[in-house]
Amino acid sequence: MGIRQELLFKIKSVELEKIETPKKVSSYFGENTFSLETMQKHISKPVFEAFKAWMSEGKTITLGEANEIADAMKNWAIAKGATYYTHWFQPMTGLTAEKHDSFISITGPGKVIEKFSGSKLIQGEPDASSFPSGGIRATFEARGYTAWDPSSPAFIIESKLGKTLCIPTIFISYHGAALDKKLPLLRSDEALSRAAVDLLKLFGHKDVQKVFSTCGPEQEYFLIDKNYYNLRQDLLLTGRTLVGAPSPKGQQLEDQYFGTIKERVVNFMFEVAEEAYKLGIPLMTRHNEVAPHQYEFAPIFEESNIAADHNQLLMELMKKVALRHNLVCLLHEKPFAGINGSGKHLNWSLADDKGNNLLNPGETPEDNLQFLAVLAAVLRAVYQHADLLRASVAMAGNEHRLGANEAPPAIISVFVGEQLTGILEMIEKGAKKKVSKRDIVDLGLARLPKFNKDTTDRNRTSPFAFTGNKFEFRAVGSSQNISTPITVLNTIIADSLDYVADKIKKAAKSSDFSIAALKVIAQIIKETKDVRFEGNNYAEEWLKEAKKRGLPNVASTAESLEDLTKEKNIALFEKYEVFSKEELLARYHIWMHMYNLTLEIEANTLNEMVNASVVPAGLEYQKLLSDNLAVLAEIQKDVKIEAAAVNDQKEHLSDVMSKIYYVRRNTKEMVKLLEKASKLNAEKKANLYFAELKPLMEHIRRHVDALECVVSDEHWDLPKYREMLFVK
């Protein structure tokens, strides 16, 4: 019996203790977070008020106030069992990082006390030499600094034998340059707030002090049994299967989506949700996705900075909890060929400090006008900066999704729905007619109709779709840190909000405000018309139409990342103080380097699999066939066997030998290509990998998969798709 077959008898659900009376979520939600409510209970009123002023008005707190908060945080954490603390940050790898320090301080020989000061709370100093900096930090400078982000609450991470206090922080160089993904996000939110507040003041909202972006990322993922995962070096090292013949049954019956969740999986989901709720992560929805063994978690909207932190935490929780259930959580964008990959639909909106959603169509004509001004700004932002949106999701894993008929294309367009399209067209033309049966109101220059939030079906093929009171950016990869797409969205929309406000101010000097605002909106609608598309984004006709409209269609990660180096884009980020030129170019170099490393790891893993697993299995089977033919030759001396039967056996042997040959030949070519690439710079290497290495790897895969389909199960040790995707 082969290794694969043996596993079938070992795979089973983890035995769990039955919960007689589940706890109400409200009774423990956020219990492991040092929230504002928790902080208020543990510190004096003056210090709490000083902290709130710091948060809302940017006022600084004193070292004494910081010490009191630090001491309260320490006491709270220790009371919950924490013995260590860490500054939790998000370097440019896209992952999270932490260095744990104990609370203890020596007071004398053999004596310690638990101590945590304000200075330690506010700033940490981890070794930065092992984190990518893209040239920001000199190689001999090991220092990096973490600085407390008080806008995101500290939290406690539990393990079986202990607990750790985690303090969300930014990560900067000695000279203050951003070495992480959080600081640019915070900067972009400030830029967005300034621009949005200025626009709102034009519409009479003098009391609004702050506007912030809100997000709700839908997290897609796969689950497979850990035993199978451990036998697949491609999954272990790259997160995706580099070879694997399609299962006879995939997703064609459409019997997975929203189907009954198997008990083993739902147990995993329950535990993830419980852990998430303790950390204040507001998970709302869970369900089966389209592909077999593919699922989704979706949260309630939160402020973008907190949503980004929570999504990183959620991904870590999912991976950790899965292992407890003898499962592995796969977050790669395309872990299995031939079935749907995983994305992370980023639902994005704007809210002010009064609780108003700026993308929610209002109840009055005046509110309508404001909504349309914000909408016009979003349309302009996407139209003017589609290249940056595409670059924000450019990564090796996403190349397998974008452009395929399962995910939005690499062409960035906007869907707004039938009703809203009709209204925009009428505004553009200045028409006066009835809008809908529900809202019988004449469209005048100063009088706009009330319209419903979402009267049309969602367009799931659109990369940037309006869904009633928010936009859904569907091109984000499932493994991505959402901070970068949010940072780009915030920045480009801040720029367009400023543009709209400036145009309205100038137009209003010579005419009625409402008429002036509507004329500006009408002009932007006309100028951005090409970016709006209501049809099937997967259709071949759209590719041709998009080209006519001049919309970019960038399939390559390397080509997309190059847009970060354009002077106009550098100037935009510098204008809003989100990235300096040095910081932006650093990210370009890091992400280009990571793309190359990813492809090299995949290619070297494939080479190893071919030589250590695939070819030996093929040769073993080939020998079996050869031995069988030798037996037939002996039998023929005494028993009459039809020539056709013998020839059929020979043909089968020849077919196997041919497949082995092509696998080996193309693998050798792949190794030569890697050697050639080693002499090139990062940009040329990335272009070579996209143009030649990826197609060659797919070519090798086709031959390996064909070999898998003819080699006996007994000889093929690599777990197959039918097992990984259907053994529950």
C-alpha cells in the first residue's frame, strides 16, 4: 500500500468536548483587548481625557500620563495571565512581526518585579536588519524603531501555556522613514480626512471634524487535511500546488457554494469565531465558497486602520486554529489549478465623526448632491489612477487570478448599477425627465431625485463595484495585507475630493451653489465616462472595448509595479505626505524582489518534485510495464496472444516513456533559464520570469499531470486533487 493510500485510513476529525451551553458573544466580545472602555476603568479621569485629546486632536501626552497608561495596561494584561509583551508591527513583507520581552525587572539578587514604563509602551527598538527596506536603511544600521499606534487597541494573544500582550505599532527607520505598511495607511487616512472635511464644509457641514475610510474585507480560503499537506512539498514551500491533475469532479456541479458546511469545518469556524470575538474582531458571515473545500469569513465594517489590523490577526488565527483540527488553512490566491482561486473583496466606504456614511444616498436633494459630489470624486480617482490601484494588488499569487474567468480582470473599471447609471447620464446631459417609477421627481439643475441604495443586481465580474453605500474592490489577493490597497484608495480619493472641492468653489463664485456643484459633477461624469462599465468584464468584447477606451490592461506584476516609479505618482504621494520618493521607490524594489524570489522558490520546488517524486514514480511504473511485456513475450511462446493486445501494451509503455522524457527535458530547460536569470537585474529578471519561466512551468505541469493520469495509484505518492478537495 502506498503512502497516499495509508493516509486515507488516518484522516479523521479531531475529537472535541461538547459545549453544553455556549456563551453569548456579547458576554466576552473584546475581552482580550485593552479598549477605550477598559482603559477608562483602569486610569484616572484626567489621563483618560488627555488620551482622548491625543486621539482626536493630535495633542501630545506627557511621560507621566504615558506611564500611568502603561502601568494600567500591564496590570490588566498580568491579571489576564500575560507574562510577556511585544510591539506588534507589519513590515513590508506583508506579514506581522513581534519581539517578546518579559515584564520582569530585577530588584535585587534573585528578586524581580513586573514593570512596564510609558517609554517602553510608546517606543520599542527591534533589530531591523533582517527586514526588507528597499535601500532606506543602510546595511550596517541594524536599528529599527516601533512607535505605539494608540488608534488600534492593544490585545492579548493566547497560547496553550501562556499569554502575550501585543501593542500595535508603526515601524520606522532611524531617520523616521516608514519601514512598514501601517504608517502609510495612517498618513493616507489623515490626508483623506483633510480633503473630505473641506468638501463637506462646502455643503454646510461645519461641525464635522474628521472623516475616515471604513473597510470590511471578505476573507476567502481553502482547508485541506494536514496529512495531505505534509506530503506536498509545493504546498509546504509555495502555498500552491505546482502539479496536480484535475479531479473528475471539481466545481462544475455548483454544489459547494452556500452548501451545508461539514461538521469538521464548522467546528473549525466556531473556534476561529470565538478567538476572533475575544480580540474584538466582528466576524459576521461564514459560508462555503464556489470551489470544493473553499470558504469565506466576512466581518462588519470598521475604521480602515483597525480593519487592517484585524484582518492580519484573523489570517493568523485561521492558520493556528486549523492546525488544532488537523487541517491546514491555505491563503494563496490560487492553491489549485482548474478551480476558483481565493480573493479578498475589500468593501470600502467613507464615514464622518457624526456617524454618516458619505457614500450613502441621502434622504433630501441636498444630501443627494453631496453624495453625487463624493461619487464623482471616486469615479475620477479610479479613472485617473487605475494604474496605482492595479499596482496595489500586484503580486505573484494574484497573477493567477486577475484576468481569469473567476476574478476581476486586470482592467480597472467601475460598476455603479442601472439606476445610478441612468441618473449620471441625465446629469451629464442636463436632461429633465422622470427617473424611476419609485421616485417620480423631475431632474432639474438644482433639484435631484431621491434614489434607492441598491436597486440593481451586483456585478461580480467588476473589479470596482458600487453596492449601495460602499465600493467593493474585488482585485485584492486573499493573502494580501489590505493596508496597501487602502492606502492607495485613500490617497487617490483625497486628491479627487480636493479637485472637486476646488472646482465647486470656483464655479460657485459666479452662480448658485447647487447649480455650480451640479455643473462640476456633470463635467466629471462626462470626463470619466470611459471607466464605467456595466456588462460582463470576463467577455472578450470588453477587452477590445477597454482598449478602445484607453483603459490599461496590465497582466504582469513587474509591469504594474513599474507604475510606482512614474513621476506623476511619486508627486501625488509626496503631495499628500503618504510616501516620500525614497519610501515609494523602496516599496517598488522590495515588491519586485519578492516577486522574483517567489517565482524562484516555485521553480526550484518544481525541479525538486520532478526529480525526487514524479520521475521516480514514472520510472517505477515504466519498469512494471516493461516487466509485463517481457512476461508477455515468454507467454507468447506457449500461448497465442493477439498482436493488437501486445501492441496496446507497447503503446502504453511508449506513452509513459514519452511523458517522462518531456518532463525531464523541460525541467532541464527551466534550470538553464534560472541560471540565465541569475545574471540579470531585478527588472529584467521579473520580465523574463513572466514571459518565459511561468509558461515553461505550466508546460512542465501539463506533462506531469498527464503522467499522473496514467501511472498507477500505487506508484504515485503525491496526494491527488480528488483526495485533497473531497476527503472531508
